Amino acid sequence: MRRIREFRRPRTALVVVTVVTTVLAFGIAMASSTVPGRPIPGMTPADFSKLIVGPYPSAPIEYAPTYSVTTDAYQIESRRMMTYLVGPDEIDPDVTYLGGARVLDTSDANFDDTDGPFPKAWQAVAQHNRMIAGAYIWRNNNSVRARKHITLAVMRFPTEPAARAAIDGFADALAAPGLHPIPIDGVDARASSITDAKGQVFAVHGVYAIVGHAVIPRADPAALGVRLRAMVQAQLARMADLTPTPLEDLPDLPINPDNILGLTLPNKYDTSDADQFGWNYGGIYTPAGALHYERDGAAARKAFAAAGVDLVARNAATVYRTRDLAAAFGLQAALTTLGRDDDEFPNPPGITDAHCIQLDEPEPIRQYTYLCAVVYGRYVAVIGAEARFSGGAPASFPQRVSAQYSMLAKSGQS
């Protein structure tokens, strides 16, 4: 069990002013302030004179993604598909700790026996059957002695026969001594295992292939079959309303609603949208899709619902749009809750409404050890950084935090 320590700081709106000198000081400060924008109750105005933004943009940008080849545009569909991917914690509430999440294509990044989520032998199968897009999530229960693990992926193909040929090819490529079928009643799926403690399942839903992998604490073919069946049933139910976007209509899908990506620190320097093998472009997600990238899926699901998150942008930072300012502060607290061995980390100069932490274990998508969440209006932005060889934060980290805060504060959004 994690020991949760709640971090609280005074908010300007919550300070009860009872002393005349305090009122006068506040009035003088506000009268002399040159901070642009409209102050909102509960926010502490930033001191822009103290913000050090380095080479990073400090105001909203014009976000105009460039897609050089057709497969680049498929990522739009892949991000949309993340909405329809079942979270492993929805199948088993113990399986909530993030192992990996990404959008998929047929490149070496996704089919590699060392670093990719799928075997190298599957790559030719995916390419031959012209896989178009895909979404992938992997979580575990953070236990060594009683390991639980659920991986789910949905892949889109041009036709249903292509999807069926793909899962047959994937299953056949796993042939090995001792591999045997795992019966799963009630669903049209193909499941197998060697150890009866871990196994895989394949199913088809129209032009979509469902690929699942599960690990249970001990060898038990019946229990493994129950787990694999539950995964397929949950995924099929989630996909009931999923229809493939015609390829010619992909450019018409929303790419940057309300210019949220224009408010998000761009991937211009040293970070990327997904992990180190992922896409280089930023993108938008529904709350359901964005949940897959969060460290603790179950906790994030509750926090998103409580905050009324309705849109998320991921680029060199992640920006969440919430219901209002109070909801934004609540989400900030949830996203920076300290784990048992995590620590506080100082805010960048000039930003009061920030909460920065140092993780004991790097988050698994971008390998960030340092995270900082800032609030402006209904927006929360989370910026991260990998630890240097020495273990310290890079000098660019507070600069990027300051730049992201400045982008939101100068946007005129509230």
C-alpha cells in the first residue's frame, strides 16, 4: 500500500484578510502589477519578471502539424482508437500500474523482440495485411510475488478478412513446444498458453483485431481462461460504437480543437508525444484515451471524472482542460500525489500555483523522474524531465515549466 501524503498550500482566495495593513499591501501590489490577463479568484498572479523560460516559447503558438507520409496521418485514427481501448484496471482493479501505452504502426518500434511491445515475427504479418492504426496499453499490479499483468491492443485493418488473417498469423507465429489452446467459452476468440500462468488471446470485431496478453499469479488453465475471456468481452463491449473512419476522411478529424495544442509546449527540443519510440507529433485525446498514459489508471479515472476533464493535449507537456478553476486545482493535486518514496521538489521562480515532485521510480512512458503541474484558469499542465546522470534535474526543467505556465497565462483562456 502506498502512503499518500496530501500536499496543501494556501490559495489567495482562501486567505481571510483581517488586518488593515494586509489589505493596503494587497491593494498596492495589485495597483502596481503589470501582469497581463484577467486574474481569477484562487489563482496567484505570476511574476513574469522572475520567469526564466530559456529558449522555449512563452506565449501561445500556431500549431500546424506536418504529415510527410500517409502513415503519419494514421496516428490521428490511432489516437481516436485509444478512446475505445479498455483500461486493465476496469477488468481487474489490482492491475493499475502503468507499464506502457502507445499508438501503433507497423514500424520496428512496435515489433521488436527487445524493446517493442510485440514480437518481431509479427511485423511481417501486420505489414502484409496492411495494418492501418492501433492502440496499446499494458498495466500490472506492481507485485513480484503475485504477478498480474494485462496487455490489450486494438489494431485496424482494411477489411475483416485482413483482420482475421492477421490474428491467425500472430497466433501461428507463437508456435512453440508445449503451446496448447486455452478454452474460453462464450466468445469467438483464439487463446493459448505454454505455462497456464500466462497466455494470449485473439479476436476479431469487423476490421479490428483484438490482441490480449495476461499473467496470473499461479498456473491455472481455468483461471487463465476466465481472465482472457473477460478481457475479450470487455473489449468487445467497449468497441460497440467504434466505427472506422474512412481513410479519405482522416484529414477532417479534429486535430486541434480550441487551439489546445497551441497552448501546449511543443516537441521542438528533447521530448516527444509518446515514448522514445513513439510519434514525434503532438495530439489530442479524449479523457478516456488520455487515461491510458497516466501512472495510476484507477486514480486518474476518478480524478478526471471529479475535475470534469473534457479534452487533453499531449506534446512536450500534457495539458488538461477541466470544468473550472477549483476542479483544476483538484486535478493538480491528484496528478502530483506523492507516493511512499516520492519527494517534493521546488517550484520554479515566479510561479506559486505549481506543485513539483521527484519520483522514486521514473514514470514508464517518458522515463520522467521530475514532474511539475501548474494551474491557470481551468487548465492544468504537467511537465516532466528525466534525471541527469547525477540524479539531479536538468537545467531546462524549470525553464520548460515556466514557459508552459507563461503560454497558458498569456493565452487569454480561463
